Amino acid sequence: MLISYSQNDGIVKATVDTFSGNKPCAICCKIQETRKSERNKDERSTPPGSTSAKLLQELLPTKNTTLPVPASCDISPSAFPGVSLPHGLLSDAPPVPPPCRIG
């Protein structure tokens, strides 16, 4: 269409006429009709909201899914070779009464 329009009106006006949509060619008209008929066909065949419902059905599991309870395990305290800590420093509870701040 650009070549055809530019032969009579010049390249600037031909470009505007070609891409504005105001003067569609036969191929553009056929594409527009096909798109419109496909949209109408899709609207008639699928009820509103069914696409999202179908997507949810595909993403969500169909049966109840249960996760196994994690097994418990005892973790032993780590030893750091070459580091000696005073006895009772790593006790589970804080000292009672709490130490007083000196100074």
C-alpha cells in the first residue's frame, strides 16, 4: 500500500495513509474480519470467567495434599578446636540473679 499510495501523493502522505488505518487495503480488511469473527466465536463458546477457573483447576492439586511431619533430630553442641570456654558459659539458662555491672 505504501508504494501504491506514494505514486500519487508522495511518501509522507502515503505513509500516513498506509499506517493510519483510515484506508485499509483488501488484506487488512480480511485480517480485521477474521479477528472479529474469532473474537465473537470465543465469546460465544466460553462463558465469562471460565478461562481463569480453568487455569485454577490446572494449577491447584485435585486431591488433598498432605506434607509429612518432619523428623526430629538432636543436634549436639559444636566443638571448636583450640578454643576453651569457661565451664558454665554455655549453660541453657541465664545466671540468677543477673550479674551486676561494675564500674
